[in-house]
Amino acid sequence: MTAPPPPQRPLTPLLRPALALLAGLGITVLIVGGGVLITTLGALRGQDPRNFAPPMWYYAANMTLSILGAAAGGFAVSRITHGRSLFTVAVLALILLVSGIAPILRGTAGTPGHPPWYPLVLALLGPIGVLAGGVGERRNNGPRASAGTA
């Protein structure tokens, strides 16, 4: 007779939230970074890059990408850490808030040609999107049984 396979050990208590945080941050950066690159190239079409004055749709598109990318990151973090508190989602929101507010507090956030409100709005949309995505995932799925329980 063969012995039954040993039970699988769960991930250590800190490994799953850490990996979820990295995944959420990566998803957010991929969506926002890629989208902003595409919108910037679209707005630059036919203009001299040295004298770039973005149209108003550029700001709306970037703000939409910021909140959607952050919501996707928050959704992923919440999905990966399901069954635990929303602490990891809150940590991702805090990371995005600090990374957006730091240039504003140092006074280096303004870019010539951009409205003065734009950096602050972008800094606030990230955490709002993360929290909306994380809480939305939890409310959508509600309590569900783990895959390994009967």
C-alpha cells in the first residue's frame, strides 16, 4: 500500500497578501501606464512635442484610466486575499495615495501646460479606485466556500 500524500501547506500568513499587493500594483501600473502612453501618443499626433498643449479630452481620458486601473488592481488584491480582511486593499490604496501626493507636497507636481488641479485629482482617484474595486469584489461575491472545504 502507498501512504496518502501529505496535506498541502497553506501559504505563509504574509506571503499571500504580499503577492496580492504586488499583483494589484502591477495590474494598476500596466493599465494606467499603457493607457496613458496610448492617449499621449494620440494627443501628440500632428503636434510638436516641445510645445505640447494637451486637449481637454486628454485629461478626462487619463483620469478615467487612473480610476479604472486602480479599481482593477483593488479588485485583484481583494480576490487574491479573499477570506481575509480588506487590509491589503487599504495598503495598496495608501501606496497609491502617497506616491501621488508626495510630488505635490514637494512642489514638483506641476507640468507646464497642465492645469494646477490635475496632479491632486490624479492622486485622489487612485486610492478611490482601489477601494471601490476591492469593496466591489467583496460585495459581488459575498461569502463563498473555499475550494478545499466540503
